[in-house]
Amino acid sequence: MSAIKVRLEMAESDALERYAESLNVSAEDVLYCALNRLLMNGRDPAVKQDILETKAWRRDNLPLWSDSAASVHAYEGKSDAQPEPSRYL
């Protein structure tokens, strides 16, 4: 069996692990289900477009389902914001 590694930011990984735990399954189970659902609809042009758009924005942004990352407000003279759990999961 071959393996594919998925690299996630901590905010993404934490949200995924918490979601999997709430279902009493592993993170790998959730990822396999997501991949299965995606590939079952892979011929849909909207799915293809979503893959391309996600690739483009992922370099600089976290997905909405991830936990928030700590943000720095030094330029505004405010204290740093603390990470928060995802509101989607």
C-alpha cells in the first residue's frame, strides 16, 4: 500500500483531530472519507475549479474550517490575538 502525506498547519490539524475525536474515528478516517467524496464527484467542473482555487489561496490563508491562528496586532498597538477553535466544527 502506498502512502500520501498531507501537510497541515497546526490550526488545521487541531480542528481535524478535534472533529475526528467527536466522531470517535481517526483523522485518517475523516481524510479518507473526504477524499472518497471528492473523487466520486471529480468530473464536475465546479469540483475541478475548487481544487485549482484552493491550491492558489492555500499558500497564504487558512481554510474557514481551521482553528484561527494567533495574529499579531503590534502595528495597531493591541495585544496579540489568541487562537480560537473553529466555529464550523
